[in-house]
Amino acid sequence: MPTLPWVTPNPARPDTTAFVMASRFEVRSLKDVPRFFWKSLAAWGQVRKAPGALGASLEAQPFKRTFFTLSAWESREALYTYARTEPHKGVMGNVRSTMRRSTFIFWEVPVTGLPIDWKDAKRRIDEKARADAAAGGRTAH
């Protein structure tokens, strides 16, 4: 599946900083891919209307059983409010049993740095996953 392109739900205020989150989700088997994908579309619809969302993109690699998210927010609180709100909250609870591994990374950028580059985001995700593995922890959160 092609990447769902970066959308900008809300304009960023000039001269501010965006709170960025990138994630990688790996599902346990190919049979879990359609369900995870279908559920992720509900969360995608929500982020497109979420207060404080400055931008978002999704990428699915179904035959690798892997999904990536990339989003930018006015604040950490805006992201956490989105995550605790339906349908996202229910989606995450619903797909938890299908997850093999997940990795999350957070950083801040000036809003002039939006949209975030996928290459940079995936590099950060890979570095975080390697650091978690080296520390003896799972990359699941």
C-alpha cells in the first residue's frame, strides 16, 4: 500500500515547536494485517479532526506485517488527549493481542520543519529499537 500522504489538520502557529511522534507496529501474522489496517483507518480519520494535530502520515507494508505512523502536535498534551479519546483508545486496546512488537519515538522540531521526512523518522525508530534491544528490553510499549 502506498503511504497516506502528510495531511495538515490544523495550521501551526508561527515560531512555535511541534511535538512529533513516530511509531512502528509489527503484527504477529499476515492474517492480522487486514484487521490492523482496518482499525488504523478509524484512528486516521480521528487524527484528521483532532484538536492540536499539526500533521500526520501513515505507511503500511502489509507483506512485512508492518505499519508506521508519523504525526506532529501542538503539544505533548494534545497527542495524549488524542490517544485517550475514542476511537483511538478502543482501537489500541482491540489490536493489542495481534501485536508482535511496537516502537515509539518522540522529539520536537520547529514548525518550520514540518512536514517531517519519513527517512528521518524511520532512522529514529530504528535507532530506538536497537537501543531498546541492547538494553535488554522489548521494543514493545
